[in-house]
Amino acid sequence: MDDRPTRNVTPRTVAARALGVGRPSLTALTPSIDMSATYTRDHDNGYSAGRVYGRKDNASVQQAERYVAELEHAQEAMLFGSGMAAATAIFTALPPTHIVVPSAMYWGLRIWLQGASRYGHDITFVDMSRLDEFRAAVRPGRTGLVWIETPSNPLWTITDIAAVADYAHRAGAQVCVDSTVATPVLTRPLDFGADIVMHSATKYLNGHSDVVAGVLATADRSELWLRAKDTRDQSGTVPGSFDAWLLMRGLRTLDLRVKEQSRSAAILADRLSLHPAIETVLYPGLPHHPGYATAARQMANGFGGMLSVRVKGGAKAAIAVAANVQLWRRATSFGGIESLVEHRLSIEGEGSTCPEDLLRLSIGLEDADDLYRDLLQSLDLLL
Ligand SMILES: Cc1ncc(COP(=O)(O)O)c(C=O)c1O
């Protein structure tokens, strides 16, 4: 590599070469960030190191991908610039087909899917927590993909991944699971028979509310996978290398964060269920939740750090509860270190199926008692 001190050149040329060429220290504890947008050719005109151009060959991106693949028991993983970019890569890579998707799912993707006929897809929305309804929606031989989101945002309904995957496969369909809320700490969808798992890495995988990213991980290098990879590499929906590096930084504490957030969420779900200003608590870890038995089977280490409460008194009361908390932050998104409260309908807006009295809670790493006391003083104002 041409990084020798330059002789017989002007200061201008010395200055222009000041950054040198990439040669990360092999003894550094923390990984270097591969900031390169391009890679140098060998003298023989080849690329023996296998890297050509930053859009698809960035070393930091590939390093983060290897960790996600390992966490998900996947053959391979692929990073994207957002969760939406990851999800839509699947739908746009798929040849026109019939697709079964959940009626309870992340609102942004549901809106996008409502327009998916432009890709020739025929989309059926169905209550995926009801296996009978799911089976009735599948068209054997004609359904190409089944999409699962479990627990589903923001109602936290649970889908039985193994049962859906088994039925879908017998009908000739592939299965992709949005596992953003569960994370590989609680559920590994590929172990339950899914073909591809998807995450908004913006949430728990990164966990620090400072990166927007997405990821897909696959059980095998199927035709769909390779097409999605082509889509990403050609359209360039990749994250920047610093975001990939931040994601690795976040992954280091994923297991500890998610277990602790799940523990606190379970405490809050129990306590909030008893409050007279609350109509109902939606949390799959509560034994009366309709998905509890399935969740207990396919989630280990807890039921996740997300829950919702429906506040007596409708939208006005719910918004008032969010207005009067001190510790919780009023913001959208979830999965970070700081606890967030959100009146979900306010952000979803027109066409939303979210109940108007619903507050979504993302449990952070603060003390569960402090979080409870803060909510309690706000809820008590309604009485
Ligand atoms: C369950 C779920 N999937 C996908 C997404 C989309 O991810 P991103 O915002 O990173 O594009 C979100 C975002 O909130 C989500 O909650």
C-alpha cells in the first residue's frame, strides 16, 4: 500500500496525503471506524482484499452485520439506513405475489403496505394472533410471503411464530418476522422456523436513541435474500460507518439492557393494572393478556420493555397524564436508555387504528420505583 513518506513533492501534495491510508491498529480494544468511501486497487489491478466501494463493502457495516447474524442464529445479516429501508427491501425484492400481513403492526409500515399494489402485490391484512383467521387468509401456492410482527406495536399482540411458519411453509410461502420489540435476547425467530428476521435497529439493538438503522438476518441465502441484498447494494440504502460503529457500541449492552427493561416493565405493568384511572394495561407478560401462553413459550428472559396503558377519560385524559410526568420524556420511538411516554394516536394521525386513550410506554434504565412514582402522581391528578 502506498503510504510511504513522500519525497520530491510539494507541501501541497504532502498535505493532501495527510490522512494516509487505512491501517487500523491491531491492538486497539475498541474497533476502528472504517470511514473509507472507496478502496485501493492492488498493483495487479485486482482487489485482493475484497473491498471496492463504500456503498456495499464498508468494513464497519460488515462487522456489525456479523454480530447481528450471530445474535439471531442467522447465516448472514444485512444493515440498512433505517428499519423501514430494511422492511421495504423485502417487499420490493419480492416478485408480485399475495402477501399476508398483520392488521396490528407498526403504523409506518402498514401505511406503506397500503400502497404496495404498485409493486404488483396483493396484500391481506389479518389478525395474526388468531391462527384460524391467519390460515383462512393464506392462499396455498399463491401466497408468497407472510409478515409477522411480535409483540406488535403498540398493542403488543403476540403471534405464534412456529405455528405460522409451519403453516406458511406448507402453503409455499416464506416468513419474515419484525422482531424489533423482542430482540434476540427474548426471541430468535429463525429458531422458530422463520426465514428472515427484521429489526428497526434504531430501537433496542442500538439502544441509545442516537442512530437510525435497520437490519435483516436470514436463515439461508435464499433467492429472496439475494434479491434484497441486490436491492440494498444497488439503491444504496446502507447506514453510514459511524452509525454502524455506534450500533456495535450499543450491542455490547443489549443483553443487560433488555433484561433489565423487561424486568422494570413487568413491575410497572403489575402496578399500573391496579390504578383506578387506568382502564387496561396491555403487556404480554400479564397472565390475562390473550397472547400470554404463546409469549411465555417463545420469549425467554422476559416479555419486553414495551407496554401500553389505556387511560379512563379518553384522549384528553391520556394526553394530560403524559403532560404531567417529570421523569418520562414525551417522545416517539422506543428501546433507548431513557423512558418515553407517547400518546400514540397523536403521532399516527388520520387512518390510525390506535385507540385514542392509549399511552405507549418505553421503559428505560431508570429505577422502576422512580418511574412508577412519577406516573402515579400524574395519574392521581385524574381522580
Ligand atoms: C416495530 C417497528 N418496526 C419497524 C419500524 C421502522 O423503523 P425505523 O424507524 O428505524 O425506520 C419501527 C419504528 O418505529 C417499529 O416500531
